Amino acid sequence: MNRYLLALSTLFFFLGQDILAQEKIEMLRKSAEQKGVVTSGNNPAAIGSNKAANTKPKDSLGFEHRDDLKDSINISYKYLDSIRSNSLDFSINDFDKYFSIPSSYQYLGNNGAAAYSLIFNPNLKPGWDAGFHAYDVYRYKLEDTRFYKTTRPFTQMNYQLASGKEQMIKIFHTQNPRPNWNFGFDYRLISAPGFFVTQNTNHNSYRLFNNYQGKKKRYAAQFILMGNTIRASENGGIRNDSLLLDPHNKKRFSIPVQLGGASLFQPNPFKSSISTGNIYRDFNFFLRQSYDIGKRDSVEINDSTTEYLFYPKLRLQHSFTYSTYSYNFKDDKADSVIYQNWYDTVFNKATVAFSVKEKWTVLSNDFSLIQFPDTKNAAQFFLAGITHQRLAAVFNASDTINREKTYYNILVHAEYRNKTRNKLWDVLAKGELYLNGLNSGDYSAQLSLGRVLNKRLGDLRLFFSNVNRTPSFVFDNSSTFNFHNTNPFKKENITRFGALASNPYFNLGFTNYLITNYTYFTGFYKTAQSSKLINLLQLSASKKIKLNAKWNWYTEWVIQQTDGSAPVKVPLLFTRNRLAFEGVFYKNLNLSTGIEVRYYTPYEAYNYSPVMGQFTPQDSFKLKNLPDISAFFHFRIKSFTGYIRAENLNTVSFANGFGFVNNNFAAAHYPTQGLMIRFGIKWGFVN
């Protein structure tokens, strides 16, 4: 159903956009003739001049030359609940802009597999949380939604193909049929058969967004329709690490794995079914409406056109959210020995169909009042609101009947924001408190102070937050995924403070975490809570070093320090370095090519529990990897971007003949990929 809805919406967008934009295109053309040049910063699609607008040269056959003004565009965006306007980034020197997994993440050897950040980043949200975050990096989220403002319909298409028949597709479109109305959509497909048995992944995500403001600028509405489907097979790791260097196992699907290895494996990018693994689904409907009370004004553009202005003093705002979350692990041919050893679960047969499911429906209504003390500064406001949340859960396991439970939450929240009109100071104070319900007593408090010093010294920001939260529901005895655990847990408390400095020369950061009652999984299914205070310090630095006119060195460093006995596991040092030959050649060829190296120091990396979908701390295995080395060739010609990468060059081995078989590991018995060749294109065009 969701796929058909997305297809129909896409067809409607593309068929209707030209008709809706004709009047605006004509106005843009007339404006360009008067102003001379139309551009939008570093946007490669934004080109044009008065010469192109006023003259129409023809060749000897009478064909009309292309008018470059047709490719001119101004486009910006804001995130949900943000006041900052941003521009699209068309730089080509960072592969993180193209790939689904940031370079600071560790993932289990396959695009779409479970992943976690090597840079410690705990859950800082109070209230209900299901607790399944191993695949969050692949999901669209409400808080990441962008609302655009554009002078022309704009589309961006991405396609990536890699070794092992791995592929990724991304499509983005937005347009403003009217100056006060923007809508668009995002779509992403990740398909990776993997190199080992039972490693295939297939993820689909879509997002429709709409932003409308009334003609007189008093009423506004924001709408988001979003869904994610995560399909990831789980093999539990390979049975013997020494098999990686066996010359007969250069085709990795011949290596036996712990789970799902009974069936014959054939890489198939079109296979989305999961026989052993996790299937997560979520759906979100969000609607926010607001009405402003304040001072009206207007400006007459001409005899027939009036521009309405409005300066709000008080805003009435209602936000409605309807969300569903489904978590399912299944194994069609579960091995009784594995499940008894790992999960203390006994079957009455050698192999059975095993399944664990949990589904949540969350209905939320929020009413807020926003007061603007400065009539001409909408970036300064006081907000106060109250939220009612209804939660319904269905718990199901293969050996039990369905259980249903209903919960609720009532919370209040407040916020003060002031980004001064001179744009030098940025102040934020924000908090929320759960008064009653499932998460009664949870709270969060956040303070942030930013100051623009000058062009040379850049920006400085100080921040502090304290969060008191109920452990995620997966730790609750009622959860289907809580096996044989009866421990009642106290609330987690996380304090975070630090500073960030950014200027044209370097970026520096300092963050300190103080955590009490940290809750975690130990082994494959047991739960525990730390009784000690966990103190974790992070220091970060990054800089672009210009070696000469064409060679640049991009370097990033993060140092993390905590008690070795703590259940939080991080490498002491993480660094990423890129040595790139860059420049603009032949007028339109923007080039960045070179070597990229990622390295982190040995540490006691997390284990992974396939059924729970959790990374679990351990102290019996130390991960000691070689640096990850990649060669890249990125280029852009006007609005077309292409890239070719050779990854994991460090896996080359001559021990048993030439081959890329000296794999690094992501966790115990989870080898990462050998040589990967990636090819991708990104095309942005004005419709």
C-alpha cells in the first residue's frame, strides 16, 4: 500500500509541476532581465546572465540555443523545530555525503547491517523508547525532515552500485507551486546480498512533506508522512575465523555461519525475504497547525499585487502524531542447540520455527502557546505546552498467545530561544517533565549559549544537558524480547556538558558525560544496570590543511577516555584522514581524488545479539584492526556528480596467492568486507 501511494504521489508531482510553475517562471525571467544575473551561491544548477536572457542566438539551421536561465534556482531549507536556514551542500570531497553509513560508525560487514557509533552518543531522550536502535542509521526520522523554499522545482537522483551486487537508490524532489506552499518527497532503497551466508539486507524508506502558510501569514500547517521497512538477515557470525585464510574459501559463502546456514546461498539483489533475521517497520503521520495573533501590515507591489506582512505576538499551535512500530525476529529453522546455549531457550525438536514480535501504536497530541516579545524578531520566543500520549502494545512469541497492554503519558514542556537580530548571540533553554503515566518522573533540561566572535575566530558554543529517563522498554519484564530477566531497574541519569569552537582554520570540541544507573545487555539476553558512576571524556579536532595549490589534507581526530571496567566500550583514538588532489579543470570539471584512511585503536568491541538486535559489552575479545584504506575519484560537471572508490585495500594478502582476504572485523566472528569497488552518480536538475 505504501509503495503504491509513493508511486502515485511521484507521478502527480512530475505531471503537475510544469503547469503549476509556469507563472512563476515568467516572473523570474522578467526579474532576471532587470537585475542582470541570477545565481544561488555554490549551487551548480544556478547559472544565468542578462546576456542569455535578452538575446536568443540561433545556429545556421534555425535551432534556438539553450537559455541558461532555465537552470537558475535559489533553494534553502529548515529542519522541523529549527529556526536556522541552510543551503544545499554540493561539495564532493566527503564520501559520507553519498553513503548510508557515516565513517564514524562500525557496521557488521554489509551495507544495511546492524551498526553503532564509535563515537559515544547515548540516548538523551526521556519518555517511552522501544529500545531497538541497531538500524537507526538507515531510518528516516521526523526530526531530520527538511522543509524547503525554492524558486524552481528541483530533483536530485542518486544511484550507487558496488561489489557483490550491492546497490542503493535515493531520490529527492521539492517544489513551491506557490510562494507560500512547498511540498516534496524523499525515497531510499538499500539492497545488499552480502558476501557471507544469511547476510542479505533490503531497506526501504519514504517521506512525503508539505509546508503551507496562509496568504495573510497567520495560519500555517506542516505535514509529514513517513515510513521505514528494515529487512536484515542475521547469521550470528562465522563459526571459525581461521577459515577466512583458507584458499578454498575465497568465495565467502562457502564459510559456515552460526544461524541460517542450512540453505544454499546465492547472492540476489532482488531478494527481500528474510528466513533468519530481523524485520522492523515503522510508520509516522505528523500534522502541525498554528494560528498567529499579532500586527498586520502589507506592501503594494503593483496595482494588482499586494504582499501581506504579519508580525506575530502570540501563536496557538497543535501537533498531532500517529506512529506505529513493529519489531520481529524470526528463524524459520532455528537450531535448538544454538538457542539453548545463547538464549537459554529450549525447543522440543532439533529445529523449529521460532519468532518473537512486538508492536506499538503511539498517539500523541500536543498543545503549545508561543509568545514573541520582539515584534520584528521571530527567532526570539517563549514556548509552553502540554502533551498527552497514548501507547498501545501487542506482545507475541511463537510459544505464547498475544498479550496486549495500554499505557499513557502526560508531560509538560517549555522553551526559550533567542537568536539576536544582529546574529551574534544564540541562546537556548529547553526542558520537559513527565507528570504522570508510564514514564512518570522522566525529565530533560538543556542549555546552550552560542556567540559569533568574528570572521577570524569564528563561533563558540557552550552546552549543558541533564536527562533522567526510564530505561528503554526492551529492559521491562513485559517486553517479548526480555528473556528470563526479573530485575527492576532505576532511572538512568545522564549529564552532558562541553564546548565547541569553529572557525575557518580548525574545529575543536570538548564533551564530558556523567552517567548513573546505565542499563545494558550482557551476554546474548541478560540485562544489567551499572551501580557505578561512568565518566567519559571526549576531545575532538578537525582541520583542512592546504599543502599546496592543489593538494589538501583533511584530518579528524577524536580521543575518548573512560574507566576500562565500565560497560561503555569505545576506542581511545579514532581518526580519519583524506589526502586529496583537488581543483577545477577545463572550466566545469570539479575534481577531488586521493587516499582515505580510517583507524581506531584496539578496544574491547561490542558483541552482537541477533534476536535482541542489541550490541552488548564484553571483556574477553579485543578488536585489533588494520587501518581501513580507500582510494577515491570524485568529480562534478555542472549538476552531475560521479564517484569511483576502491575500499578495504588493506585486506590484500599474498599468504595463499594474491587476494583481498585479510579481513578486518566488526565484532567477534563478524568479518568486514574484502575489496569493494563502488561506483555512483548523483544528478541534480531543475524541472
